[in-house]
Amino acid sequence: MKAKNNCIKIAMLVLVLVAAFATAAAQSQSPVRWRTFVKMTGPTEGTVTLRCLVAPGTHVYGMNIPEGGPKATSIDFSGSEGITFQGKAEAVPAAESVDDALFGMKLEQWSSNFEVRRKFRLTGPADKAKLNVRIVYMSCDNQNCRPPKTETITARIPAYTK
């Protein structure tokens, strides 16, 4: 009887470990990944580029989504320190307008890699400045949507070099 209980315990432990590894593998294979590049274009001016890598067969919804649709992509730079931003964030290429079968409406989306760029100006020394960005987005494939996801990106501002 004791041997049977030990076998059950070992089997349960194996199942828990397999589930944990499967979850970790699924999370590491996200169909959407973000990369950040910060470039100083002058002693006090620079540009931040957020590059979104979108897996084939997946799309990310745009920044202007009508009510009743999916979660719009939003990018919040307000947590940054020692930086003031110039103008609005610009997406390149712009999101395309598509008849979305999952939501039954015309929606903006990106179905391939894109970048969001924003110019900034330092308000003090570069070594004291820090970029803090909060990105909320929603992605789908042709059959399923994933819940909205939040990415937080932190980056130091490099010194200007000619």
C-alpha cells in the first residue's frame, strides 16, 4: 500500500513539473516581442524606437480602435525621467485598415513587424535620464485572440557621440 502511495505521489509530481515546463515554454514563444533602441541625434535630442516583432499569421491591433472592438495598442511614456517628449508617437508603417472577421468590423492592425518612434529632449544629464515605457496591446491569429498584454520597458539614455 505504501509503495502505491509513493507511485501516486511521484506521478503527481511529474505531472506538475511537465505542466510547469509547458507553461514556461508557451510563454517564451510569444507571437509578439518588443525591442527598444535609443539614439541621441544631438547633445540633448534623441529618438526612441520601439520595434514590434510580429510572428507570421498573427496581427496586433492599432492605436485607434472603435468602441466594441478589441483593446487598442497604447504606449505610455509618462514614467520616463529626465526627458520631455516632442510630438506624438509615430507608427511606421501605419496600421492598415482591415475587415476583421473576429470582431465583425473594420479595424486598424499590423500583420507584420512595425516600429513606433518618438523624439525627445533631455532635461538634465543623460546619465540621470531613464526611459520607462508601458505598452498595452492585443494580438490575434485567424482563429483566436490572446488577452491584452502589458509590456514594461526600461532603458538608459546613451551619451551623445558624433
